[in-house]
Amino acid sequence: MSFDTIWTNARLATMAPGQPGLGIVENGCIAAKDGRIAFVGAATDLPVGADAATRIDCDGRWITPGLVDCHTHLIYGGNRATEFAMRLEGASYEDISRAGGGIASSMKATRAASEAQLVASGLKRLDHLLAEGVTTIEIKSGYGLDRDTEIRCLTAARQLGRARDVSVVTSFLGAHAMPPEANGDKDAYIDTVIAEMLPAIAELKLADAVDAFCEGIAFSPEQTARVFDAAKKLGLPVKLHADQLSNLHGAKLAAEHNALSADHLEHTDEDGVVALTKAGTVAVVLPGAYYTLRETQAPPIALFRKHGTHLALATDSNPGTSPLTSLLLTMNMGATLFRMTVDECLLGVTREGARALGKLKDVGTMEAGKACDLVIWDIEHPAELVYRVGFNPLHARVWHGRTSATSN
């Protein structure tokens, strides 16, 4: 049996379903062929006579699946560091908005940026995530809020996947906020999202899913449902920013539309949790935004456990409420702020993150037939990946079967 690469003398956390905990295999071995996993398991089970063009001795290091960041807003113009400083000096959200800040500030900077500029700034943020083992990432639009800029942002996101060894999944988030030209008419703006933006983006095949922000400061459940119905007519799956600041029953709405995921969920009630579980919709928690906004109500992790809800974890990397480009720090935040367990955190950025993107058949666990996306770590126990702060023990990152540099 001939393979391209065999990694030997490794300890594996396969994250495979049907196995206890992290699916640990001591004295493990992985073999890759044509960019996919051909064998994973105990070294003693590797077929006799198996050979490979390249054999790599991992010297007892741990291997996990490539990390999945399933919720980011990585493409935007400018930054909001000045607003951060204003908040520290006592300015309110309203003060900042009156001064032209908030999402309006990011929208203005994004509209002014060329595709090349959006790619260049996005690559800087992406490279930080790749350097910590990310191999699959979701990138949303939502800072253009007009057809041409939303298309430019999604095109830039696709370009990131061509510029780096990483799988990029895109989400169209036109229903993110109100642009100034809408003059406060939310229904009319949703008409524009449905009639002008969504069909053009679907025709260009720039979006893998459609997202929306269902919240009092954004869009109502009824307006969100209209966007979801339009997306489904175009054959696009949906996901939702839900119940972040209040309980508008966004989790239940997401479940009713068979959403891939519902994200944030700080104010979700038990009925919403039950609905998510029954629908198979993944609950994605985002401790970076909770931390930055200094929120006090955490997502109902105990209820997710009680009902067996699929639970993922992501950076929510964005310019305003989660300027975070570390999935390792995100895991520590999930454990410290939300009291998630080590297993929940690690599964949340691998198997469950992949599930939240509808990509579990291809990535997220180490199983034969899946893409050979791996991270090799200099650690003594997987808990170190969650426990330590400001610590990056990455030894090697493998994407589609080949060891990849974290930046070009």
C-alpha cells in the first residue's frame, strides 16, 4: 500500500463521533493520499508493508484536525481603535454613533476600499489565525450594505482562499445593519437585500450561505424570515446572529428555518435550546464579543449540555465588538467566561465548527476519506491548548496533505 505521506509516533485527538471525549489514540499514525486521509489509527493497525514518499516522525507530539473558525467578519476597511479609546474615556454608543462611528464607520471605510485593499488587510488578519492552526474559516460580508460593495467584499473573501492554503466558506450578511441611504426604512432595505443583492450574489456564486442579524437594533424576526425565505428559493442555506442582546426568539426562528447555526445566543431560553437541538442547528458561542462588550449574561451552556445541543466556538473577528484573531485565546475565553470544558472547547473549534458550516463530511475530524487537514502541536496534553494564555505551541500545519507555511 503506497501513500504520499505517513505521520508516525504521534498521539491523536481524532474528534471522531462515536468515540469518547476527543477520540484519543496513543501511538497513532496517519497516512495521506492525494490530499485526503487514507488511514488514521493505532500504528499497529497500519497495513503491513505500507510505504510513502515521505515519512514524518512526530516524536510523540499531538495531532488534532485542522482548526475551524466558523464565524468571522474578516473583510472590512479601516478599524475602530479610536472608538475603543472613546469608550474607555466614557463615551456612550450613542455618542460614538453621532460622531459617525459604529458600523457606519466600518461601512464608510469599506465602501472606500478597493478589492485589492480589502484583500491586503484581510490577509493580515487571516495570517494570525493560520499561524495558530486554522485550516477552514468562514468569512461574512456585511460592511458594504449595497450590492456592489457586498459583491466586492465576498470576492475579496474568495481571493483570500486563493492566496493562502486555507478553505474559505463565505456568508452573505446584507441584513447586518441599515445604510444611511435607507433613511431608517428597514422594510424597504430588506426589499433591496432580497430583490437586488441576493440574486446577484447567488448568480455569481459568491456566497455559501446567507446570514442575518435579528435584534432590536438590527432586523425583526419577520424581516429576517423574509431574507431566509428568499435564500432558500435560491438554494442557499441560512444561519443567524440570534439572541445576542435580547430574546427575540431568534434561536427558535433559526431552527424553524433549519439553519446551519445560530450564533451568540446569550439570551436564548430553554424553548430556543430545545428547538435548536431538534433541528440539528449548531449553537455557536462567541466569547470575544461578550468580553469586548463587557456583557454579564452568558449563553446557556448548561442548557445546551442538558439537551445535547451541538456546540461550536468561534472568534467573531470583527472591527467593532470582537477585534480578535486568536482561536486559541477564544478557547480560553470559552472556558473561563462561559465555563465550557476542555473537550467542549476543542470539539467546538474542530468537529462542531465544521458542522456549523455544513462541512463536516469533509473536515473537522480525522477520519479516512476526509481532507487531510491537521495541526501538530508541541504539547503534553490537549488541555494545554485551552489552559494557557498567549501561548502558541504549533509545530506544523498541514492543509490537504501537505505541510503549509502560515503565511506567504
